Amino acid sequence: MTKKVLLVGESWISSATHYKGFDQFGSVTFHLGAEPLVKALDGSEYELTYMPAHDAVEKFPFEMAGLDAYDAIILSDIGANSLLLPPAVWLHSKTVPNRLKLIKAWVEKGGGLLMVGGYFSFQGIDGKARWRRTAVEDTLPVTCLPYDDRVEIPEGSTAVVLKPDHPVMAGLSGEWPLLLGVNEVEVRDRADVDVLARLPEDQGGHPLLVTGTHGEGRTVAWTSDIGPHWLSPAFCEWEGYARLWKNILGWMTETR
């Protein structure tokens, strides 16, 4: 049976100024960061809708019926402000439904939510992602720090698997390829929360993959990236890459 997944975020626009002696000119480029995941899910039982960050500001659903079209939602490298401040609010001071509270209510009645790490995930660079103390954070198996939570690992790090028998870990034996960073989070002290993988102790032992529940729904925190730069090219090309994401989505959307 096909399961519908909404990926929100993982895009950005870059503006550059080029100086050549006396002269200068500007350029603007658009980037998508989730191509490895798109490729991994192509032709699978998961039908992926990719909603770039700039589209999510106005196109992410404002009503429950819009979220009910999906079995799982992935929030990846998009800050809370993008859902809190659509133009109706930011430019025209009108009221609209709080989409963070809408996501929480959707999870409570059975939706599957995954937050993937990045510079605008969890609390993010300079603390600007701002998911701390939001309705979305309430659903996650981890809590966000109140400040810049990036852990940059330029030398690379491998995952320490703690629960190899968990369904999410099926078929993922052996050493995982290198990753280059994570968001630091704190694991909730609850019986339903499982830390499946973390960094080595000599690199902080930070949680990498954590599962939990909220109401009737299941939630997952993956604190590294969905692709480069925190995931190395070797990780994205690893035969376990597609299996990891399919396992996560399978567990999140399994009927409890």
C-alpha cells in the first residue's frame, strides 16, 4: 500500500556578490538539499511530496484536512518562523491557524512526524530555528537546547548503534559511513523513548536517532542531515541509506 510523505524544507536561495577589480556584480542561485532522499524513495511504497522552504510559508496546510492527506511529515532544515509568520500575519497583521499546534494535534491522532537535523532544525545556528518550547517540540522524543545547538565534526564520526534489534535498524549491520555534524538535543526521560544510535563517547555521545510516541502518533528525531554537508558523500551513497529512511518511515506509519 502506498504511503504519502510530505517533506518540508531542505531548500535555500543564495545571493553572492562577485568582485573583479573595479567592477562587481551579483548572482542568485537556488538549491535543493534532499536529492539523496528523493532518489532513495523513488519507486518505493512511499510517495514523496517535496515542499521547499519558500513554498511552505504559504502552502503548508492551515487546516487538519490538508495534513490528513499524508501518513508522515518530515521537517528538515526549516525554522519555526516559516510556519508561524506567513504573509497574512507578517505583512497584514491578520490571524491564521497556528500550524505548529495543528501538527501537534495531527500527531496526537496518529500522524507520523520526523525532524531531521540541520542548520535550521531543532534550535539551529545561532538558535534561529526556534523549535524549542513549541507545540512541535512537545511531540518529539527529544527537547531542544535554548542556544546554538550545532556540533560540527570536521574529522568525521560514525554511529554507535545501541538497539540493533529495533525494527528501524533492520538490515543496517556493520559500520555506518562518516557523518560530519549533528544538532545537540536532550532525550526525554520516558518509557516510550528509545535512543537507537548515538555518537561515540569521545565525541560527546550525542543522540543521533531517537524514537518515541505522542498520543496515537509516532515521532522520530534524526539529529544529523538528510544529505551533505553533515552527511558525507559516502553516507549518501551507502547501500544502507535508502534502507534507513524506509525503515524510519515504515516504523512511523505502522498502525499502533
